[in-house]
Amino acid sequence: MAGICSGFGHLWTHISCTTPHVTFDIDPFYVMEVVAAAQEREQSGEAVFHLEVGQPSTGAPQGALDVAHEMLDSDTLGYTTSRGIPSFAPAIAGHIASQYDVEVDPARIAITQGASGGFVLSLLAAFEPGARVAVSTPGYPCYRNMLTALHMEPVAIDVDASTRYQPTVELLEAAGPLDGVIVASPSNPTGTVLHPDELRAMVEWCDANDVRFISDEIYHGLTYGDIETATATQFSDNAIVINSFSKYFSMTGWRVGWAVLPEELTGIFDRLAQNLVICPPALGQHMAVAALDCRDELEGHLARYAANRQILLDGLPTAGLTDLAPSDGAFYVWARTDHLAADSKLLAAQWLDQLGVAATPGVDFHPTDGHRFMRFSFCGTPETMKGAVDALHKWFLRSVSG
């Protein structure tokens, strides 16, 4: 174990594993340290404004809960097939057709244990050990950690404000030989969205260069204003698309997602799923099918996120946080903080200790420059957003006057 540093009263630990058969370096997901520290503060009776974790504060939609109660009373909920209950893939195909006006054969749709399970199976199905797969930096840390654990090579593509924190064809061309690329739009942590033309250009470049395009669309449905989104499935049958019921559908703990696969990968994906996970959670599958019909309730969540987003976009600059990434989708604001503190981990610890504001330091999302940034999540309540902004504003005024 190496790279231990303090923060939140816990150990921030980089784990190196070396045995005669296994060698890899896996970083922790630091946001979970913030969550633990925030919970510890709450248990001591002190208030916390939760802006640290990307989890909707609402539960599963009522229609899904109604189905859950019915299934618990009437079904044994045993194993399903690895691909899910028979009605699920056709329901997802219908969802894709209604949202993007593109027809997908249900045989190409696999039901997964959340997006995370879908990623692991997709990477194993699509690539051999040693494969070079491009990931954006800043970006979701579990991409690179999954690749490393599977003995593949994450290739960092540095993105910044000049590219709206999204990769481009030019950046992919400059990365050297690639076997694959993972692109998230809307993005975690920046909330930026690729225009459909930009997405099409990268998908077509990947097809032309024998590079497997993997599209993380877990935050689809969560965009603001007139932002237009597209699915990679619209542009190529070779792309892998990963989605989930965790974010828009507000079903994080039920662990249900789906993958749209190229036809040639469906067989190996199924065999991997049969051996590694057996099947996704049966109850969650039935609930997810019902959730597809709960759009009125879910659009109400989106309206609340939009209001929360505006509170942060208006309020964070009053706390000295003026350099913000475009927050066009998901439920995050990515803010530069190095003018306030050299280390965002220490700044986050200070905010939690002094103000009760829990935010995520950028080290999760950018291994080298993350200490200069902070991610704020706005999927909680408006009262939480207002309380956090007010506390940060007062803290900033004290800091500049002192």
C-alpha cells in the first residue's frame, strides 16, 4: 500500500497488488471517503449539506414500487436468464425507438447488473488483455480502474474547457494506436454534452479505424435547456451503448441496466454473464420495466434538478467559484478551486468540518490535476442547495476579509 495521505480523518489509499499471478494498481473511489465522513458528522448530530454523491435523493418511481409489492406477494423471484425477463429487452427497444427514433433488435439488448456490470462484461467481451482503451481526463474513475483490473491499458485523453471537456477526433488521432474508446455524454464529472454531430464524427472515425466505440449514456434524460442528445446506436451498429436505471429513473440501489451490443458480441456477452453474474436482480428487472412508464413522475425530478442547478450556477460565483464547466446535463457542476486552496481534498475537508458542506474533490476524476477542482452534485433538495451556497458565500467573505 502506497500513496497514503490524510483527509476527512480517514486514509486515502492507493492500492498496489502484486502476487506471482496478479499485478495492478487500483485507486480508491475517493467520493466514498467523503460520504463516510459526512455520515460520521451527521451521526454526531451536526447538519450536512450533501453535494458529494451522484445519487438521486428520490427513490424508485411509484409505478415501479407498486410492481415490487405485487411481485413480493405473488412470485418466488428466482433466477431469470442472464439476459433478463422476456419482456425486458423488447421494452428497452421500445424506449430507444421512442426517445431516438431508431429501431434496435431486442436480441442485441442485454440486461445487466447496473451500468457497472454492463461495463465489465462489455470490456471482457470486446477486448483482449493489453488492449489500449481511451478514456477522458477528467472522467469517471471507474473506467480506468476497471480497465486496469482487467489487465487492459487506459489511455488518458486530456480534455479541458477548449473542447468543452469532451474528447474530439483530433485528440483520438493523437493518442496513438487504440483498440477502443469510452465516451460519456452527459459526462461525469463535468456535465458536458456532445452535440450529435460531434458524437457522429467520433463514432464514424472509430468505425473507419477499427476502434470499438463504447458510449456511456447513463445520464441520458438529464439535460437542461435546448441541449440536444443522441445515442451512438443512431450512427453505428458496431458501437456498444451502456445505460442504467440509476440516474434518470432514480433506481440506484436496484442495480439494473442494459447494454446495446453489436451482433457479433452478443454470444460471448451472454456466456460471460451466465458464468460471472448468473442474472441481474429479478425484482429490480420487473420494477425497471414498470419504471419505463413513469415519465411524468421522472420529469418532475428533472424539473427539480434544473432548479437546483440554477441555484448552484447563481450561487457558487458568490463564493468565489467562477470558473465552471458547462453544466448542460447529468447533475454536476465542475468548478476550479485552486485559487482558493492548493489541494481540493484539504479544501473539501475544511468545508465539511467548518460548514457542513460535503463536496467531492476532483482527484477522483483527474489523477494529476484533480487537486485543482471540485465536483458539486445537485440531485438533492433545493433546501440543500440553498443552504450550501449560503454557507460557502459566508465562508468566502470571511476568507477574503481576513
